[in-house]
Amino acid sequence: MSTRESTVTSSLQRAPSRLDYEMVVGLEVHVQLLTRTKAFCRCSTEFGAPPNVQVCPVCLGLPGALPVLNEHVVDLAIRAALALDCRVHLVSVFARKNYFYPDLPKGYQISQYDRPLATAGRLTIEGDRGDAPASVGITRLHIEEDAGKSVHDRFPTLTAIDLNRAGVPLIEIVSEPDIRSSRAAGAYLRSLKQLLEFLEVSDVSMEEGSLRVDANISARRVGASQLGTKTEVKNLNSFSAVERALDAEFARQCGILDAGQRVIQQTMLWDAVTASVRPARTKEESHDYRYFPEPDLPPLVLELDRVETIRRELPELPAKRRARYRETLGLSPYDADVLTATKALGDYFEEVVRHHRDAKAAANWVMGEVRAALNASKIDIAHFPVRAADLGELLDLVRDDVLSGTAAKRVFAVMAQTGERASQIAQREALVQVRDDSALRGWIDEVVAEHPKEIARYAGGEQKLLGVLVGFVMKKSSGRADPKRVNQLLVERLGA
Ligand SMILES: [Zn+2]
């Protein structure tokens, strides 16, 4: 019985609902590699330059210009492939993907087609909110070059073309259709982004277009083994857009199947304003790209040594670092997750621990004060004025009771503004804790003289007034008195 027949039969029995269908998703992610120059010429890849200044005869596709492969592109692509557990092929082939588009000056993109760099990998996604870890298969990873950019908002009635991006190196990472919900798609993308950031193969900035996602989605009856007809959803400019677009497209497909009709294979565009999907004007599936091997480039042949060297030099990846934070540093799973959100944040935290030793205290400060300061000033940890070693010194001062918790926060606020060292600020602002008994007794004498009523009530048995009296002493000392010692001295004095 075909899928269609079974749909029709059961829809006669009862109205199916979305619960009768399963979402099947595969994702294609384009990632811009972190190279200084383009894939096949020496033009700069820097973001934000004026239009059409980072171009040359090669990336403009002028007659007679020949591409030369940037070897750094290959190294970064291999690094990503190995981290995704892919098999890296020692021979892969560049191919021309032919199509006409205004921002594609050559009339083709150099890509890889039937012999990609790497195949058969997987990405493990650690379960959040108590889910078990899941694994998503990686079908392939290949190298290609980017196209230029059409600019629609610069001139009222014209489309402008910026070719700075033409020829910038990308890898395309294609997943198996192993993803079963929009939430799982979001988790896959966040894990992939984090992995690529740890690998330092891309700046993974969605705002600057370094990471772009297309989603293939189909719906099938729960329990069916055959895949339904898929559509491709494009124009997804954030992970939350991916999740919302998948839910919208799934609902649309379920509605079609419920009505006994067939889903048409086509490209859908996500419209964030109306939170809906609509068919793209052109049927991109009907394109015949007429792939053929790129005649201007030889096959990409790798030495096994090169691949194995890159494998050996892979950095510590997120899952391993999280485990180390839990097992070696004794952090909670939550703390380990937060501190490995980016490699840079984790590196900073570890540098603080190297200086201060107490991992739990370092974790609390980095997760609390440091992240709050970064959010407030909207700067990156790499440009944070407080060096990790200086935060370590501040934590030492707290541990040694030189600074109270409150004073430490005031010192930190100044450090975050000026980048000065904790001890300098503490001395200048007279924030160092006073633990000298004679000074403390002087303040206590004054408080006792000024508050006879409170003293009498305390003597009459109102124990809770002790806290109030400590507060008066603290105020007199401008917050510098050591509250623990004040407490002891007050009890001694009033008990006598
Ligand atoms: Zn160029």
C-alpha cells in the first residue's frame, strides 16, 4: 500500500492530526572559512570593505585568469571533517556548478560534486534539559567558493552587485535526514556552531553571513519507513528562524497530507515578518547545474601524513572540555556547560584558575560578574579590559579577607572600566578591609555612645539588634570594617 493510499484510507476513518506525522529534517550548512585570502586568488576576505574593491581577474572570471588553490582552505576543511568524524578522501575533485545569476560573474561556482573531500561522519549532540545525547549523521563535507552579493536596499530602483564575497572559501556540511523535531534542529546547529568555533576554522558569525543554513524537511506517517516528499526552506537568518520555519512548513505539509493531496517538491522561503513560508518564485530543483570536473584545477590529492598531522593537532573539543571541567575541576554540569559556551570564555576561565587555584570561586566570578560586564558593554571576552591574571589576584584578595565580597565587586567594576590591577584600586579607593582591633573598637565606642536605646533593648534580650549594631559600625567604617570581627568585638563589649 502506498503512502498516499494509506493516508486516504485512514482519513476516511478519522481526521488525522499533526500528531499522526513525524518531521524528518536534514540540514545543509555553509560555513565561511577563516582565511585571510580567497579560495583561488590572493584577494582579501575581510568583511566590511567598500563594494568591489577585493576583486581580481580570477574572482571576476575574466578571460585567461586561472585559479590557484589556497592550501590553508584545505587544512581548515580537513580539520572540520576530522572533528565531525568524517572519512577524509585522499583524492577529491573540484567541479563546476553552472548556473546564471547576476552575482556570479564566472557563470559557475567551483565546488565539489561526486568526489567530495569527506563523507560519512557524525555529530554528537549532548542532551540539554536531561535529554540523552543524540547523534546526527554527516553525509558529506565539501569545499566550494561563495558567490557575490546582490544589494537591493542601496538604490531605490536598482539592484547593485558587490563581488567582494565572490570566491571566498566555504565548506558545505550536509547532514543525514536524522533530525526529528525543530528543537533537535536547533540543538544540532548550536552544537555544530560551537564545534566550528572551538576548531577556529570559522568566525561562525550569522550576522556577517559566515554561517548559513538551508533545511530539507518532509512529513511522514508515524511508523512509516519511507520518506515523504521534501521541500527545501531557505532564507533562514538565525537558529530561531530555522526552528520556527520548520514548524510552519511541517504544519503546512501535514495540512496537505491530511487533505489527501501530495506535497510538491519545491523551494520555500521563510518570511520572518509574517512568520510563514511561501514558495520561491523559481523552482530551483529544476535547475540542471551540468556539473563537470573543473578543467583549470587538478584533482585534490592529499598525503596521508598531512591528514594525520591535522588529526593529531585537533584542539580539545567542547564535549571533552565539559567532561574535564566536571571531573577534574569539580564543576557542576550546568557550570561546565556555561563556561564552555565558547572556547574563548573557557580559556579565560582556565587562566583565572591557573592564577587563583579555586575553580569554584573562579567559575562563580566568570559566570556572574564577568559575563554581566561583557553583556552590559557588548564586548567580546577577547577585548575585555580585565585580564584573567588580574581577576585571579582579585579573588586572592577576597580569599585572604583583604577585601570583603562587596568591596571586591566595587573594585571589579573599576577594573572593567580602566583595566587597572585590583590591589592598586583597593589601596587608592581605601577599600581594603580593616581588621585592626583598635580601629574597630574606636568605631564600636562611637556607635555605643550614639545609640543608647538600641543598646538597652539588646541588653533586654532583643538579640536581633546585634545585626543592626554591626550595620552601624559598617556604615561608620564606609564598609571597610571586617564584619566578622566587628560581630565578635560587639558581643564581647555588650556581654560585659
Ligand atoms: Zn580575486
